[in-house]
Amino acid sequence: MTVRTRIAPSPTGDPHVGTAYIALFNLCFARAQGGQFVLRIEDTDRTRSTPESEKAILDSLRWLGLDWDEGPDVGGPHGPYRQSERGDIYKKYCDELVEKGYAFHCYRTAEELEQLREQLREAGRTALKPSDLALPEDEVERRRNAGQPYVVRMKVPESGTCVVDDLLRGPIEIDWAQVDAQILLKSDGMPTYHLANVVDDHLMQITHVLRGEEWINSAPKHKLLYEYFGWEIPVLCHLPLLRNPDKTKLSKRKNPTSILYYQRAGFMPEALLNYLGRMGWSMPDEREKFSLEEMLEHFDIKRVSLGGPVFDVEKLSWLNGLWIRELDNESLADRLVDWLFNRENLLKVLPHARERMETFGDFAPLVGFLAAGKLPLTEASFGANKLDLDTQKKVLQFTLWRLETLRSWERDNIFQAVKAVSTAMEIKLKDFNAPLFVAISGTTASFSVMDAMVLLGSDLSRARLRQAIEVLGGAGKKVLKRWEKEYAALGQ
């Protein structure tokens, strides 16, 4: 048997370090056993998936030094490798489940489902079962004849226990009472993750599924689908989640999570990949610095620790420093040019800088913030602005929320987003922009903050807004909850 593993990222946002972490371990597991590693794109969410996000994922993984044997960009014998291009395949298998009585058409409306869930909460239950969703046959027929939309749901046991075998954890028992009658095919004809995941893994001959532990509770649904189809289930292995230093799940509110941030902030790909390799795994000799080739040579999945590995940017920075100091001067010069000081980047920056230059010596102070990760900000940095500090903090947070919804990071889109929040908050744009200038460039004397954000990119720009919020004292859960209501009430 040839070992085959896969990664299936969703192109709905910035490429996440968690995706790289799972990809790294899948690659190492397959390569260590002479196997193959597959990349496919889970783009069934039509409203959020974008080609730009897919490209960013592929580019980021390749920047890190990861590659794959089959995928949307390299092809292979089991394509297509984008789920949006496999709709007919999923429908065929979904119809098979309905015909065999393992799935059913559900005509329940959103209002009815909410009412059912409320009744379940009152009864101390959480999962919707087929018996909860059942409608009289004549009502089903009426809704079908009226052309009402429906979803296809799988049938699941009402009670009992499902035992899932895990490569690292052994047998895991999960009560069927916790498992919903999962939607398999949405009303738009697109599959959910659960159906597409099982069908694709089978057809692509995936032998081992290494994924994050957040998928443990979904494992019974997947195991049941394999049984319904009469297929052999791959070996499951649920890797520990990456954690913030406070042991909460890694999140962008507490840590930069985008690979693009670390690329733009000047981290070496070898160092970031090295650090991800240390997340719950260790070399036999326990050394901290190692290359991908060394990890592949010594990889053993049994060395994975199930304790939540902590992703600490300070520790990553320390490790990155080790990698930098091992470069000779020629190599370091080449890396710096490739990273930032190349002709392409200079040509992007010069139109904004030259109008403020009288000598070449003016260039570096004007654009120095573009070559930094975090800025040396303090509360005093915002002191000269017209708005009080609490209002400035709210401006930064509301702007951050608005910018996080942008699907295209272009100047006009950024400006319209900022202007919309400024107008909704009834703050003059000049006063509104002042804290943004400081957060992004460290000063109010820089060139246009919109142009600066375009040059920095979405990940680093949003990271700086988060940093500025923390410099101004941050916002606790109660404050954030209140602000979320205020932000929603703005309706922009």
C-alpha cells in the first residue's frame, strides 16, 4: 500500500499558519514512508471563496518550502482538485445515499429549524435528529410539488456510542446523542465539508488523514458515511491544536496567524517551518533548530505530543535570529534584497516618497515603517491627535472589523471602508484617520495611510491596528461585547 495524505485548505481568507502546520505533518508522514502528498482546494463556500485567496495559500506554502505531488496547479490522476469542479461527483454519491435510505431530503425552513433548536435547548439537548426533522409524508409532497428548496441530510443513530480509532489517541468514544443529522448537500447543490471530504478522500485513495483535533467530533459522521458507502475508512490522526501563550486556541486577536504576515515582517521561511515542526513534535536529540530535510529524515508520528503546543512569536523571533546569524554576509544581503529591497518594491514606493524628498537621505526616514514588523509605539504616540484615547481605540477597532470584511485589498476599497466607518461614527475623516496614520506608520507625517496599507498588505496592516489597540490598553471581553453592538448598530 502506498501511503497517501492530503491537505484541503479553504480559500476564504488569509493563508493560516495552522494550515501550514497541518500540511507540514502530512508531508513529513507521507515522505517518511515513501508515500505521496496531495493538495486539494475546499472551495464549496461560493460566497467567501476567492481565486486570490487560493493563490495566496499556494504561494505561501511554496514560500515555506512545502510541495505536493498532486493538486490544482500541478494536476494528477485524481483531479479535478478543486471541490467546486466536482459537483456532479458529489451529487451522484448523495443520490446513492438517499436511494439506500441513508439520507433524506429535508424541507424544513430556517424559521422551523430555529424553533426546533430552541425546543431542544429547553429539553437539554443539542443535536437535531432525523426524528426531530421529520415531516408528514403529505407535507413533504406538498413542499416538493411547490418547488421549495431542500437540503440533503444524513441519517444518524438516535442513541448509543461511536468508537473512533485514532493513530495517536487510540479508541475515542463519542455519544451519538451529540451528533446532528448532518447536511450533506446544501440547497444550492454544493456539498458540505463532510460529504466532499469523505468522497474525495476515497476517490483520491487517501490512506491516512492527519488533521486538527477540532475535527474529532465530526469523525463519527465520517465513519458512518464510509460504512454507508461500504468503503474502508482511512487511518485517522488528530493533531493537537496550536495555542496562544495563554493556552487559548490560536487566534488572530492574540497572535498574527497569517503566513503572509510573517513573510512581510521579515521572518525566514526556514525558521517559520522549523518552528511549526516543533509544535508538538521533537527531534530524537531534542535540538530546537533543524531543517525540513532533517525533520523528514527523523520523522516519526509517534513523537507527537498531545499537549496543546504554544505558538509564541517571541520564541519564533529567537529561532529566526539563529537562522539569520548562520547566513554569511553575501547570503544575508541576497535575502534582504529578495525580501524588501528589490527594484519591484522600490518602484511601488517611490511615487509616494519622492514628493516629500529633497535629498536621497530623506528616503529611509519616510519609508522606514515599511521595513518593520512591529512599530515602537506607546500611548504617547497618539497623544497629539484631536480625539481622546478611548475614542481613538474605538476608531481603530471599528476600522479593523470593517477591513477584515474586505475581499479585495485595493486602495479604493480601503478608502471606502474607512470613510464608511468615519461617516457612521460621525467623526471628520481627518480626525478619524489620525490614529490610523500612527498605527500604520508610527507618525501622522507619513504619506497617505491608504497607500501605506496597500504597500504593507492586508495582513501586516491589520496586525498593526491590533498592536495599536493593545498599546492603548486593549479592550476586555465586556468592552468588546459593547463595541460589537455599537458597531452592528452603525449598519454600514
